[in-house]
Amino acid sequence: MSVTTPPETGDTVITTDQSLLTDYDVESTYRDINDVQLHVVAAGEPDAPLVVLLHGHPDFWYGWRDQIRSLAEAGFRVVVPDQRGCNLSEAPDGIDAYRQSELSADICELIHSESRESAHVVGHDFGGFVAWNLALRHPSMVDRLGIFNVPHPTVYRDTLRSSPQQIARSWYVWFYQVPKLPEWMLTRNDMANMVDSLEITSHPGTFDEETIACYKAAWRHTGITPRINWYRGFRRSDSQPRDTVTQPTLICWGGDDIALLPSMAQKSVDYCEDGKLQMFPDASHWVHLERDEVSEVLRCHLS
């Protein structure tokens, strides 16, 4: 594992690294993790309790900006990677590179890069699937688990098999399996459909024009294909070796999520030996951006 400073790119200004957080002391590094170079934003004292925050689609590290500040101020070491294929991280070719086993292996090595044997792990959206998978596949690596608006993988699989409503809500998952067409659709008209995926799934005002400009810059760094390969790789992934999560687990769920049935939230808690559900009925899929209470609840859970 190596840690370096962000590369110089001549006259090109990197606008999606730690400099997006001008009001807080954070750093960007590039780390060789699992044969992939990941861009990682970190804050807090190096020897403080470690928290790893995992973004989903179409997000990047910046989606955790509120929690980075909150957790670092509460005395945690906060490490937030751009997951492989996203923003400033490397994007390996092929679908198999984005299987759940590879994504969770990235986080194991990331934790080790902090000279730790375990960490608190928190995930939103697809990052939540990675967090679930890590807790089930490598339980000794996870101290406490936080999940934002994504169901336990077994609950998701079973609901897809039994609920026509959830099948309809997950239309994009099937669409992403089609070769090349999703990439064409999502990149045309200056990535208007990608912008729509932020605005349609959130409440008005969650993403302002300045923030959307940052997201568009992040999408351009690696292109859209690696992000779509997350979903293609998910379909190819092996089942996790167990279903029951043993770590203390907090699930925060915005009830206005248009893509995921809220009934899956409680069902997911039932797969946790020590689970707690905090519903936010008036929040969207982006619950951690829309409700300040989420950061407070998360701090309490991790303390």
C-alpha cells in the first residue's frame, strides 16, 4: 500500500478533491488498494476511532460532507473513499472488477491502510450494499454498522421475487444490464439523465446548481461505464456466506424513497442480532443530506 498526494495535472484544476470542503480541515490521498488506486478523503486525528463512509450511485465522497464534519468534530477519524470507478479513483475495465467481493475487499485493505484491523462502516445506497456485504463476508473487520436507505441483500432479493411494486421501482437495475445503451442514454445532453437521477430521487433543494456542477465534474473523470458496471457486477456476485449481521447495526431510512419500498427497512432489521431502525417519514432516498438528525443519530450509534 502506498499513500501519495494528489497528482499535478498541469493547468488542469482538480475540483472534486478535498478542496470542496473549504471550511474544514480534510486531506486527499491516493492509495494503492487491492490493485486499484483509490482517491480517499480523510479528516480527524489519525489515532481516533475509525469510521469509513461508503457512497452509492451516482454519488462520490462529497455526498458525506455533513457527516465528515460531524463525526470528525465528535472525535472520530473519518475516511471516505471514492469507490473504484468513481470520481478521482481508478476505474478498472470489465464487469467482474465490480463484483461485491472486489468492492468489499477494497474496504478491507482501506481499513488496513489506516493501520487498523477493524472500523465502523457506514454505507448509503449502493455503498450500503458494500457495507452489508463487508459485515457478512468479513465480520471481524466491522465494529458497528450504519446503513442508509438500502435493504439487507437477502431482503432485497426476496422482495424482488415477490413484489411487483418493487420490481417496477427497480426498473433501472434491469435497464443497466443492457450493453452500451445505458451509457448512451446517461451521457447524452450533457448528462441530463444523470442529473435527473439526483433531482427525481431527492426533495427540492437537496442538490443546488453548484453541487450538481460538482457531480457532473466527478462523473466526467471516469465516465459512466464503471458506475453502470457496479450494477452489472452486482448481478454476477456470489451470495454472502451468511445472512445474520452480528454487529450493532443502525438503519436510517427516508420514507419518501421512490426506488425502494419502506417495508424492506424493518425486514432488514430482522436480519440483525442487534439492530435499530430510525425512520424519517418525510425524507427522501438522500436522508443523510436532508435531515440534520441523521448525523446526531449516527454519532450516538458509533459512540
